[in-house]
Amino acid sequence: MKRKIDVDKEYVKWCREIAKANSDAELISHFRSHVSKHFNRHKGEGKEGFLIWLTSVFNFANIFKEKHHINTEDMLLKLCIYLKKRKKGPVPSFNVNKFIKMSKSFTKDYYYPKKRLKK
């Protein structure tokens, strides 16, 4: 009897293995090539071609996420900072200012150094 594949578990495992096996420079080089060459190859294929290309872009993003241990809090914080700076996009269902204040992440430390917050 064949076992059913746990898609989520296998996907994350494979992304981690790819991340470990390749340097940032190798991944970025391949990503740059992929973004332009592969997009041009698929752009005439309509929605399906676009989705195939976009799926690969998400794979790259997830490989980098695994390689550098980026968490969802950092990603949400980055969206909050974008919203506050540009005033564009839908308003989230939570208090952005409170979330930013309570967040403990490298992204917050970059955009809001502790000495700026004390003023």
C-alpha cells in the first residue's frame, strides 16, 4: 500500500534542502535568469503560462524564506510598514500601530531603531 504524500511537509523539506545546497549568490543568479528569460518564454501562453511562471517565483521566495528563517511576523510587519509609508492598500483587521509597537523582529529594528522609538 502506497503512503499518501504530505504535500506541505515534503515541500518545506525540499525547499530547506535546496536552500542548504545553494549559496545566496547561486540562488539570486538563477532567480534573475528565471524572472526575465522564463517570463518571456511563458508570457505568450496566457493565464496558464503566467501561473506556471508565478509558481516558480513563489518557490524561490520560499527557498529564501527557509534559508534565512524569515517568519510570518516579519512579513506582516513589512506589509504594515508599507501601508503606513504609502497609505495604499486595504486596511487590515487589526491595529497596525499596536502591532508594530508590540512586534519583536529584525525588520522592526531596521525600520524603527530603539533610539528613535524612545523619543
